Amino acid sequence: MLAFADKLFNVTERHAKDISDQWCKAVKSNSRTPVLHALSSEKCMEFAVEFYKNLRKIYFDEPPYEKVEKYFDRYAGDRFREGVPLHEALYALIMLRRHMWLYAEFQAIFMTAMDQYKAVESITRTIRLFDQGIYIISKKYGELEKARKAV
């Protein structure tokens, strides 16, 4: 599984700008992310490229989820301060994952049956990572909303 994940992240890092460009176009036009339509192209690209170039670090984090917690806590705080509703922040995250996998699939890195088996294992771990991110983001939004109401 680790060799395949390395292969996936090599493609993701090497093509971070291309994947990010596709993601930015999608998130800025998707009907489920209207607040993000106003995001500048530069800020959109900066965020997505940074995400794709650093995903390997949080994916292979030991002990599990320490970097995941920090990364998604920061993501939630940033989106909250930008006025992005929770549902849009989560959908943008889902789109980040989707665009990474679509690009990898387009690059045909799943060539052999063994690659496909390893891809399933890697997808499962990636989904767990994003699920943990969704939990952290939801929790942080709740904390920030509670703090805002207390003021």
C-alpha cells in the first residue's frame, strides 16, 4: 500500500498546479460553493497547491492524526474567518479529494490488477484521513461559532 501511496503522491505533487487549477475552476463555479466563487484565483491556487504538496506529510503522519488535527484545525479556522459556511468548507474539501483521484486516474497510474488492489487500500486510508478532517473541521466550526456568540 505504501508504495502505491507514494506513487499517488508523486503524481499529485508533480502535478499540483494542474490539479489545483482544475479544482479552482470547479470550486469557483460549483453551485454548492457560492461563497467560494469570490475567492481570488491567486488565493485559490495558493491554497490548493499547498494542500496537494503537503498531503503526503499528513497521510504518513506518525503518531496517527497529529498533523491531521493541526492541518484541518487551521483549515477550519481560516475558512470560518473568511466567512465560508461549514457546508461549503466541507464540500470544497471533498472536491480536493475528488480532483486528486480524478487526475491520478486520468494519468493511468492504476495499470495492473495489483495497482488497482493497492489503489483500493490507498483510497480507504485517504478516505479515513478526509473523514477525520471533516470531523475536525465540524468540531472547530462549532467551537468558533460558540465563541462568537459568547462575545
